[in-house]
Amino acid sequence: MSWEVQRFDGWYNNLMEHRWGSKGSRLQRLVPASYADGVYQPFREPHLPNPRALSNTAMRGPAGQASLRDRTVLGGLLPNASCHFQGVINRNSSVSRALRVCNSYWSREHPNLQRAEDVDSLLLGMASQIAEREDHVVVEDFSRTDHLASCLQRGRDVGLPSYTKTRAALGLPPVTRWQDVNPALFRSDGTVLEATAALYNQDLSRLELLPGGLLESYGDPGPLFSTIVVDQFVRLRDGDRYWFENSRNGLFSEKEIAEIRNTSLQDVLVAVTNVNPGDPCPQPRQLSTEGLPACAPPVMRAYFEGMSLLSAWIVAELWRRYLKRLQGQSRQSIMSEKLVGSMKEWQGRKEPCRPVLVHLQPGQIHVVDGRLSVLRTVQLRPPQQVHLILSSNRGDAVPYCSGSARSMTCPPRLLPPRNKIHVLLFDLGEERQVMLENLRGALKESGLSFQEWEPREQELMRAAVCMWDRICPCMSACGGALTCSGSTLASGPWQRESRDFLSPRKFQRNRGHQTVQQFKRFVENYRRRIGCLAVFYTVAGAFAAHHVGITDTTLVGIILSRGTAASVSFMFSYILLTMSGNLVTFLRETFLNRYVPFDAAVDFIASTAISYTVQAMCPLSILSCLFPGLFHDNGSELPQKCYWWFFQTVRGLTGVMLFLVLAIMYIFASHHFRRRSFRGFWLTHHLYILLYVLLIIHGSFALIQLPRFHIFFLVPVLIYMGDKLVSLSRKKVEISVVKAELLPSGVTHLEFQRPQGFEYKSGQWVRIACLALGTNEYHPFTLTSAPHEDTLSLHIRAVGPWTTRLREIYSPPTGDSCAKHPKLYLDGPFGEGHQEWHKFEVSVLVGGGIGVTPFASILKDLVFMSSVSCQVFCRKVTQTQRQFEWLADIIREVEENDHQDLVSVHIYITQLAEKFDLRTTMLYICEWHFQKVLNRSLFTGLGSISHLGRPPFEPFFNSLQKVHPQVQKIGVFSCDPPWHDQECGKGLSAHQQAGRDSFLPPS
């Protein structure tokens, strides 16, 4: 791409803008045009030899390396200003008349080059040096390197034609015999051509360009190299319309052209340097190996030398772990080869489940413990029958019944006596499936059959109707408390279809259409996140798109594209804005909230970290090319070892420290460590300051380009520091605790003073630090007080070390009732998605456990703001009714003040048996009867409706849309454990797949 752009620029300058010239300067037109300015640009053109590649290969090597025409000298002389040649001190302290090239490798600090005058003497001697004759002989000082071999390989890589094809393409006479390559060389020393012919198997057509051109040289460049150079310069001259000899362009007069022709390189050197016409000092004679020290023998240089101890330790550690694994496997007996694990055995109603293993043997099944001791055995031989039933309630239990048992899916206590029951529980359905597959294989080896029975639709319907007939009299006897539920069951799809069994054909839909609709709903619901991610990663991709040619085709690419380093600089800098809590809270109240999902800041950081990791790992092949650019193996310095690059350079040491800092921050930011040591997470997460300091130092050494990180980093860090200063100005004010109360389920209620000017909205959260537990450790909690109240309140559940210690500190004193509570530091408030509940006509609040705290503030605020025409449906999920007691007073207060029926609260108690269980059915009957008679819940004493089991989200969403058909958008706000959020999301997705899209996703 870059060469094509240069060719276009040269054509545009030559044909479209005659005034500009090759470089736009009259002084620069006096010199021949550069390669990139001419119209002719035969780069990688296969139809004829490439003059540039040929001339580059034939006439010069890489910068700073020896001549490819074998004109490299044996050594260098050191004359002074008076043309007296000085002696050279060798490594063995001897004195010679010239520097030996082969002994000058790997020695930048040479004893003969200590002063600036010594360097002048070396340059003066090199200027007067007599070069070696152009021939095929490589000097002894240069023969030990792989430079010529690498040039041969480079010619093969670029696709240079062979020696004979190049001569034919350039119009030179063909060469058919080896002696015709250089007749003079063949007459003086024919062994060279004979050895070359033997190397190429006497096939002259296989002779490569560089060896053939060198063999032609015998005191001159040879006809092939001379033709290549002449052809290249002629093309450059003819392709540049601004060449000084072109009188038609009107740039130079005849007098100026004659002046340029009469100016030689000697005149230029005399004019720009302080030399006399007699300079430089003439070399007395041609150098030879006589009088020069012998070349030091070549040595092997191992790059990883000195790291053998570390390598041996790594190998020994891996071998130790391998042996330990083998020893662990050898401890197991032969019976462990068919063991199936990852399951638990049900021991009884009041006994805990224990982990067991199942050993499958021909004709029997052994249940063993972790020490492989047999606990029980199930015989699989006739006439005994064994029924294997997969539970259908949760999908995780497999009861084994031996003897004449007729096992059912009901609890074991309902089975007839004298039946042996073995119940195994699995955590995952995949583990249960593996157990079944192993059981099938064991039975097949024993010659037994594994008969499977699946109930048909009619049998399922008959069982459901029989169950309904048994429950219906009980419901009627309780005053019709379950009439609504019964009518719902009676008006099921089987009555509407006028059939006696369900047909799955009614529910068949086009899966392709459902997938498209689901994708459309997903894009619509998450359009803000998708748009912001697209913009962010497009800009980040533009930074890293230097190799695809953006820098050569667009002005934006020229400004932005600086490779992967610029992309990382962009990500690491602007990610600070997502952690500016005060800024995010302020922007939530602006129009930007319509386009930017500020609530997804943490998710955005996680996605950026993943993308940065992928981006850093993908271009490893490209990054491997940086080392040759950093260290040019030209003999001027000795290659350093691997540990030197890592631990003895600023770039390497800061890179290793960056890796360690990121690893520590990642480990302590995981959910496991945060739950067990939040203080460790809090302290290690402040290493981000060290991270940015190391990042600046790491990039300041300009490994690839000039440092540019500060350009990206300056604006975000100033905004971030300003945000932190705002927090610092208010979070160091001591606040007195007015009331501290210990509530059931480990909940601590703190009521403290409201700072002056503290304005917040219901659903927002704050950070607090207890002075008795440390002044620098802040924890986030949601406010449970309403904005109209004079004090602030928090409900904190003791689930970790800090919250447990907080509950102990604020426990009521045993003797002194006038003791003061420790004061707090307060930082906030900060925005949250729940604070947007008032923007919807109908809002659904789903909370589980302590996650219901933001909804307490919302409910109190809703009742106080009676002018708000917003209806709220609150769904509270709890394991037991005791976990709900601390919130009962708040809901009771809301119910007493809710005169417009704006709030509807439903409570779901999940730690009970599933439906159709006898105890659950009786609880349902009593609860509905209590609600019907006293309009109060039997469990909570509130007017809210209590349910046993998990909330059915999909039917609830369907019924809610039927009740409010005129509402276009209904907001769903969830603050639950991850599994509960997933259930809510599944119910919402199922509702939207059915073609109903009036619900926004849970925030």
C-alpha cells in the first residue's frame, strides 16, 4: 500500500502540479530525485527484472555492513593531521600498523578510540584507504560471518531471477559454458569455476544472480552489475521530468546545467568540509595480512547461557509434579478404573448428604466412600428387580430402589415399607448423564438389559387430572381460596383445543423467525452498549491499523495510527473515565444517558481487559520482529543474555514489574479473594498508581517510536484527579451515628446524620468507612432512606470479615447505655440504574436477599411523592421468612401510607418443597385462607401476598402486559444474586421471543 501511494504521489507531482517539483524546493531539485518521487516504480513487477532490487543486491548491503562487491579492507589506518600513521594497540598489548577488522567486533570501547581526535584519525584513514580489488574473493576478516549467505537467501526471498535469465532480460549475450562466465578467471585460476559448477551440479541455469555477478568481477564490476546500475540510473533519470538535463521543463538555464555538469563530488567535499586539495593523506601501500595480528578464533555464543539453573529447576519441578500425579494414581486400586464420582448420597430427612463414589461391577453396584470402603451394594441379578428413576422436580436426583420396590418420584417417606432406597444427588445434569452412560455400559458387559420407559402424553394428562381431583375438594373446603388457581388450570390449552391430551404441534414455531426476533430484541435493548463499544473499539482499531495502510490513505489514519502501542495507550488512558464516580453520576442526569450506558462501567472495564489481552497476544509474530530492530547484529557490540534484557534494562524490568502488578491486581480482584479479604483487594487495587507510573517509564525509552502515551493520558488523568479531589473534600468529614440496631438474619441498621448539602435520589449508593476499622477502607452500600428524610440509613448484612466486625462494633453495650457509637466517613452519592424507576409508568423491582435494600428507598420515596403517576410491582425473593423480618417494618410503613395503591409487593419464600408436596399444599391452603379472611399474610403479617417457591417470571410478565396494554415500555430493575438475575433474564427473553417487546432488560 505504501509503495502504491508513493507512486501516485509521484505521478500527481509530475503531471498535475508542475510547480511543485519533486520535493517542492528549487535547492532540492539540484540533486537526483529519490525513489519515491519518480513515475516509474517497478517494485514487485514480475514481467521484467526489478532494477531497484537488482541494484540493491548487487551494489550495496544493509546500512553499516560491508560491501557486497568484496571491496572490504583487512583493517584501518590511523593517520594524524600531519599524515603520520600511528601505531595501533592490540588486545594482547602488542602494537601493529593498522586496526584488524576481525578483532574489532564486539568492542565499542576500543583502547585506540578514547578521544574525539582518535575518531577523526580513523575517519581520515578510512577516507584515504585503498579498497580491495573487485573480485570473487572474500577477505579473511569477513569470511566468518553469514552476511553473504544471508544476502543469497534474501535474493531468493524477493524472487530474483537466475544469472542466465537476468542476462537474457537485460539483453546481454547468453552464456552457455562455465568458462564463459569469466574467461580471464578461468585462465588464471580455473578451480574456482570448477568448484562452483560442481556445487550447482554442472547446471549453469541454476546459478544465482549474486554468485554469477561476483564471478564476473575481475578488477571491475563486471558486465552484469554494470548493466544493472546503468539501467537503474537511466530509468530514474528518464522517469523524473524535473531532471536537471531536461531543458523542456524550464527549471534550469543552459548556464546552470553546464555548472551542474562541471561540479564533481570532490568539489562538494571540499566545499562542505575543512580539507585542502592535497588531503586526505595517501596510503603508503596496500594492506596485507603481513604485519597484522592474527584473527581471534571464533567462539560460540549461547543466548540462554547462565540460565541453566533456572531451566533445571523448572524441569525438576515439572517432573516432581508428574511423579506425584503418578503416585496418586498408583494408590488407587484396580476397582477405581470404573469409579463414577461427583455425587452425593441422601441419608435421611435430618442427616446431611455425603459425597460418595459408585463402582460398577458385573452383576452389582457398589457405593463406596472417599477411602474406597464399601458402604452398600445393589445386586443386579434375577429375580431381583431394580428401578432407576430420574427425578423430574430439579433434575439432580437419581434414586436407586432395590428388592421389589416400585419407586416413584415422590419423597421416600411415601413409599411402602420394606423397600431399600438409595438416592444419589448430582450438581450438574451432565454428571448424571455420565453416570447413566457408565451404567448402560456395565449392564451390557454383564449381559443384562437396560429398559427405558417414558410416559406418554395421555398418561401425563391422566396423572395431572387425578392429582387435581384429589386437591380440588380440599380447596373447596377452604372457602374457595384456590378458585382462581383452579380456574386457570381448568382453562388450560387442552380445553381450548377440545382434546383430551396436549399436542406439541400447537407450540411449534419457526426457529429461524424466533432467532431473528430474539436478535432484534437484543439489539434494541442493548443498543447503547453496542453503540459505545463499536465506537470505542473502532477508534482502538484505528490506532492499531498502521500495518493495513490507514496511515497512507486517510488523514485520520495519519493522525491516529501508531500501532498497537497507541491502541494500548488509548485504552489504558480513557478507561480512567469509567472509574470517575462523580463524573458518571453527573453525566447520568444529562442527555448523554440516552446514548451511553453508564451503569455498565465495570462490565466495560472487564471487556476492555479481555480485548487488550487478546490484542497483546495475537501479534506475537509481529512483535518478534522488534528485537532485530533494537539490536542490530553488525559486530559493534556483544549480544547480551536473556536475563540482561529482562532485569538489567529499564524496558525489561518495567515490563516484568507491569506483569507482576497486573497479576496481583487480577488475583485479588477475583470474587474469591474479595469475599475473603476485601481489605487485600482494596490495598492491591491501589497499585493502579504504580501501574501508570511504570507504564510511563516503560514507554519513555522509545523502543519503537517517540513517547506518545502522555498525549492520551493527560486529559483523562486530569479529569480523574479532579474527581478524586471532589471525593476527598467530602469523605474525610466525620459523621455521627444516630442509631444502630441489630436486625435478624445478620442485618445491621445504621442511621447517621445527613451532611449539609447532601442531595441524592432513591436507589443511589454511597461508600462508608468506619473509624474503628480503619479510615482508608471504604465499602459500598445502597441507601435505604428516602430523599425527604432528615437522616441517612443503611441496612448492612454481615457476609464478610468487615461487615461481621462492623456488626460487633455496633452491638449494644452491656453496661453503659450512654456509650457513643464510632463515627463514619461518607463518600457519595453515586448513580445506579435503579434511580431511573420514576421514568417509567410501570416499574418492576426484583430483589433477593440483601439486594432488596435499594427498593426500600424507592418504595418510601414513591409513597411520599404522591404526585408521581407511577405504579411499582415489587418482587421480593427470600429463602425463609426470617430473612425478611428486617424489611417488614419498612413495607408495613409503605402499606400504611400508600393510599393510591401504587405499590404491589409479592414475597416468594423458596426454601420449601416444590408444588404438589403435601406440606406445601397445606401451607398454600392456610396462606390463601388467611389472606382471604384477614387480608394479611400468614408468614409476614403484611398485606403483601406471600408465595411458596420461586417466582414464575414469564407468566408474570405476560399478565402484567395484559393489565397495562397502553404502556409502551415497562422498566425491570433487578438486584439479586447472579442465578436470580439469570432466571429473570430468561423469563424476559421468553416473553420477548413470543413477540411481546414492551419490557426493558433488567438493570
